[in-house]
Amino acid sequence: MIFGIDDLPVRDELRGKSPYGAPQLDVPVRLNTNENPYRLPEELVERIAERVREAARDLNRYPDRDAVELRTRLAEYLTDTSGHEVGLANVWAANGSNEVLQQLLQTFGGPGRTAIGFEPSYSMHALISRGTGTGWISGPRNADFTIDVEAAVRAIAEHKPDVVFITTPNNPTGNAVPPETVLALYEAAQAAKPSMVVVDEAYIEFSHGDSLLPLIEGRPQLVVSRTMSKAFGAAGLRLGYLAAHPAVVDAVQLVRLPYHLSAVTQATALAALEHTDTLLKYVEQLKAERDRLVSELRALGFEVVESDANFVQFGRFDDSHAAWQKILDRGVLVRDNGIPGWLRVSAGTPEENDAFLDAVRDLTKEQS
Ligand code: PMP
């Protein structure tokens, strides 16, 4: 008999579960993980190499545990783009926003506590809850994937969760959550517990609307989580961050591992932040391509959820997995999130999007 995972004394709640697993397949057109399709510009690659070379000389030492320079630059970026003054004390950074979310759950969730999200939404909220021993509550959504405010408020009052997740723009559906909804859920969460409300803005730079960052003013239990993985085109860097009341930043210090952000990561992120304008210049192009995908998919007869992100959810398919496979057979990898009838495509370069649209056009021909 082969010794396997089931023979190990793995925690009960992890038994029989699957890890996060978007397929990493080697196909010509990969539009399945909401990455930015553009490679970093050469001038930035050079600047990263320079910064990392400098950092390498001091690798005998631990890095700045508090990442002060990096958090200062992130605070400047947030202030410049949101018009809301954010300082070093409001900002915390970690290895991807997944680690930010994990630290928040380690701090405010944990055994005997619960978190709620409104599904379908980003699957890692539930997975990180499980990984941190936090009970997960799946909250409701309307059929059009907007948050059903009344039902959500009721669910918060009933379950009194310790953490409330709101993803805006939502993944995988793409729609943004109006500020009034976030405020209503925040009020409900304060009345119920009071609980922490985490607004996951991983895709906010692609939105037609503004960041909800200014809402942290006067709301010490509201946290906005952001990432450099999407709009900055730096998914490989692994840099996420949050903005909140300074007390929240103090609280996550209790669970962060010492020196969690390597000197190489900090140097790379600092170089990238020197080139914010160059990196973000693709955002407008991607937004235009996203809008093109929405209108062309609609013209082909698909149902499409209004998107504020760099991806589009489209349907409906009798068998979405079979449709996913047919698109893949034409060399284009999209995402099957397991939502019956729907698939999700990330906005790529114009050529990649053309290849995707050709593939789905073939599908519609087959069906007619
Ligand atoms: N939040 C949402 C809504 C996401 O879709 C993702 C990535 N797919 C993340 C957070 C995590 O991104 P990262 O860890 O790369 O910052």
C-alpha cells in the first residue's frame, strides 16, 4: 500500500479537500487567471535588476521587518489615486493580497470564529478561512450576481460573523459593489458584533467607478485590500497590501511572520512603484479590450455580466465544462469556476482576445 495524505494526521477540516488549482496549461492563449498580458517594459526590468543588485549585497542581514520605505510609497500611490490622504501607519504589505487576507483572518478569525462572503465570489476567502480554522458562511447573492442587500444584512444579523468579505469588483462575476451596499453591510456588521469588514479591491483599477478607500475614514473596522498582481502587471512579484485604521495595522503585527517580505521582494516592488505610470498605462487599454469583449460576446448572443474588472463572465451554456474544453481545443484557456452555465475570460492583448472570440464564434456555429 502506498503511504498517502490520508494516512497522515491532517486536521479534520482539511481531509478530502482540494488545494486551489487554476490549471497552469501550456497553451498559446492563456486567459484564465486574470493576469495582465503585457510583459514588464525593459526600462523597468533594468531598474529592478539595479535595485535587486543593491539589495543582494545586504542579504546577509534580515530585511526591514516593517517595510517602511515600501509602505510609504504604497501610501503615496493610494493617496494620489484615491484623493484620500493615506499614510505609512494606514498601510500594511505582504506576499500577495492572499497573504494579507490570511493575516487578517489569523488576527480577526480563527477557531470558534466565523467569516461570511457572498457567493459566487473569490474562492480563496473560503479556503483561507478554512486554513486558519475560521468557520465559513456562504452568504446569498441575487440571480444577476449583485449582492442582495436585505438578505445580506439579515445573514449578518443572524450569524454575527467576525469577518465580512466584500469583493468589488467581484471575482468571478466582474460586477462592482455600490458604496451604499458596502456602507449598509458595514452598519449591519457593527450592529451585529461588531465585526471586521474586508473590502477586496484586487481589480479596482479596472473599474468604471472609484475605490472605496475613502470609506476607511471614521470606520476603524473597515479594511481595503489591494494587490500589485493585476493592474500593475506584477503577479509574479507577490505583493499585496491593505489600507485601514492604524490600529488594524498594529493588530496584524501579532500574526505576521518576522521578516515575511524578503529584501528582494521589497526592492522589486519599490522599483515597480517608481514606474507606476508606465505600468498602469496598460490599464486603459485593458479596460477598452474588456468592453470590446462584453459587446462582441453580447453580439454573438451570449449573456454577459456587466464588468468592472479585467475579465468577463459569460454564458449561458448547458454544459459549461464541455464549452470550456471546446475553447481549450482551439488553443484558448479560459476559466471554469464551477458556476453552472457560466465561464470567465480574462482580457488579454487584442490578438489574444481575437483568438478567444474566434473560438467562441466556432462554438456558436456548432450550436446553431
Ligand atoms: N482577491 C481577489 C478577488 C483575487 O481575484 C485575487 C487573485 N486572483 C486575489 C485577491 C489574490 O491575489 P494576489 O495574492 O496575487 O494579490
